[in-house]
Amino acid sequence: MRILYRIFLTSSGLLTLLGLSTAAPAEKSHVTSEQVTHAIQEIEKLAQKQIQENALPGLAIAVVFQDKTVYAKGFGVRDTNTKVPVDADTVFQLASVSKSIGSTLVAELVGEGKITWDSKLSALDPTFEMFDPWVTREITIRDMYAHRSGLPAHAGDLLEDVGFTRTEILYRLRYQHPDSSFRSHYAYTNFGITEGSIAAARAYGLEWEAAANEKLFKPLGMTSASSRYADFVAQPNKALGHVLVDGKWVQKFKRDADAQSPAGGVSSSVNDVAKWIRLQLANGKFEGKQIVDEKALAETHYPQMLTGFSPFTGLPGFYGFGWNVSYDDQGRLRLNHSGAFALGTATYVDLVPAEQLGIVVLTNAYPIGIAEALGTTFVDTALYGKPTQDWLAIFKQAFSNPAAVGTVLGFDYSKLPASPAPAIRNSAYVGRYTNDFFGEISIIEKDGGLAIVQGPKNKT
């Protein structure tokens, strides 16, 4: 599942592409309170239906309109064991929605003046190296946040999976051969954003987690928010991640994302995420006070890299800084981002700045497209009176098979190759192997097959 979701995220910003509406009203008109109220009513019914049908254990939704949180509600349960209900203050892990929050924090740091989006990492963090010495000298915060470093998609994630620390992973990126030339190609990279973020905070003598709390969460009154996994664990009102086992939702795994905290480690409630959405839609202001520099924040919303084209409209999609960026049929800027842990979390945020409208959907189930479908359906309904597509069906299909919507090349691994080579005996593969990037790997015989043992905890 995690590999599939990486393919999904890497497939040219699919959430941006699917989020482009096919409707084409004759005249541009601003969204009214009545339209938003209608959209809320419709999305609440759809959310309740998902819970009733056991499509997921629990979720929470918040809607922001014209600088107010006009709706915040929980559905279902935080944990299928305790069956305690979700409410608007229940804390969820945000997964990759953390990137959008992270770029907001970097914008705040840029606004303070010690760094810019084009500050070189070689000046901010001399310990960091890329495979190519020239790239090491030239790479910037902008390059990392726009996913254009040349690193392969999800470089370093497998090291995190087997227990390597953030410091170890960032050090080993110097051994990762580039997948493309520098600045030529978009490739979604959690640890690229992580390095850009911690380097930015280091310019102010701060650890990233402390900077997030001091510069963003406290000024916004986001009392439930944190970039530390331990803080999430300590929350009494938290939603635990679930996976589907034999048709039942089970709380089976825990996901500590501290290694890539700037890219995936934030936790918060929808009530608090709504405060951050208000800041986004108010150009960096909150409750009348400028928290984040307007110009630095606006740059996070600009297209930086082309990610692909909508299978519905042919319109382009882009990546900004921690945002999927697109423009709809009326030229309105559209911002969204999804987050997912295959171990039991799926999240989504969608903003229409011109309409002062935004929604966040947080769920405690592994990624199957419901968070994205609810958010996109709400925005469509608010803008056009009804959904322009059956987003629930489309996103479910996209998450189960991205190739089905034409966004990535698909492979059917259930079918044998036309002329397979004869299998070699298992014992031929057994042994120890070493690699600068992956470290020492052992291949062993286990349960009649082969297994890889790797990492500081000897994970199999």
C-alpha cells in the first residue's frame, strides 16, 4: 500500500489534476453564504453515509469562509476498540498536509529577513551534500520545496521505513544517484523538503519543531498542533490510524514521522487547522495581525514546476511550495494537498482564495480517496451548486489503481511475463550485501522463501 501511494503522489500531482472542474458557468460570480451552507449540508450527509457504510472509522471536517470557521464537526470513532466519538477537537496526524503548513513556516522565516526562498543550503547547512558537488553548492530552499532537486521520487523513505534517523537519512542522500538533471523534473521527495526546512530554521538557531511552535502554532492559537510525534501520543483526544483486515477496521500500526517532520509530522485538530486556513486566505493575517509576510506567503502559491495535465480538461497542474497549484475554468487559483500514511491516515485540504473558501478533511483510515472526495465534492458544490463529477468513485478508483485514470503507467503484476526465465534456487541469493546508500543488507531464507534484513533495527 505504501509503495502504491508513493506512485500515486508522484504521478504528476494527481490531486491537482482531478480537482479541476469540468463545469463552465457563463459568468463569474462570487460564492454566497447560501451556497456554502448548501455545500456544508450536502457534505455532512455524504460524510455520515461513509461512516454508516463502514467506509472508514472516523473523520473530522472544518470549513472556512470569509475569515470565519463556519463549520467544524467530527464523525465516527477515534478508535474502533474504545469507540469514543470523533469531535472537532480530536487530533489527527496530518501526514503530507504538513508540507503546506511547513511552507507557511518557512515563509514566516523568509519574512523575518535572514533567509530567502533562494538561500543556498550550502550556506545554511554545510553538512548537507548531494551526489553532484555542483548541485550541493547551488541547491536552494526553493528547489527542495518545489521537488526539483534531481533526487528520485521519495528518496530516503525506504531508509526511514527500516529505522534510520533523520540525520542518517539526510547524510545518505549524498549517495543517491540523481533521477534527472537538476531543476529539470518534478519528483515528490519528503526528505528534500525536510532538509530545506531544517536548514531554514537553523538560520535562526532553532530546531524545526521549536520553530513551528514558536513562529506559527502559538501565534495562531493552535494549541493542539505539534510537529513532534510524542506530543501526538500524549494527546488524550486523538484519532488512531486504522487499516482494513478481513473487512474490519483495526488499529494495528503506529506511524512515527519525526524523521520527516517538516514533510509529514504535524498533528492537529480540524478546529486548529481552520485557524491556519484563515491565515492562508487572509494573506498571512490572523485576527487582524500580520503573522506571516504577505509576499513570502504568496510565493508558496505560485506555480514552480509543471506536474501534468488534467485527464478531464487538459489544463495543466503545478506544484508550488507544499501546494498542488492549478487554475479553474474561471481563472481562479486553486490550492490543495493530500496526506496519507498507509498505516492508517488520510487527509486533505482544499482552498479557493478568490472566494475566501477552504475545507480540511482528516480521517483515521488508510488512504482510499474518501478525504479527497469529500473535500473536492464540497468545493464543487459551493462553486457550482453540485459536484461536477462523482468524485467518490473517481478517487476510490484512483487510489486503488492510478493507471485507471491515465496518470501513471500501470503494471499488472498478477500476470506472468510472456517468456519468464527459469527461477534460480533461493540459496544463490543468500548472503550479505553492502551499499553506501542502503548500508548493509542481508538476504536470508525464511518460511520457504527469501527475506531482506536491513537497518539499525534489523527489520525483516
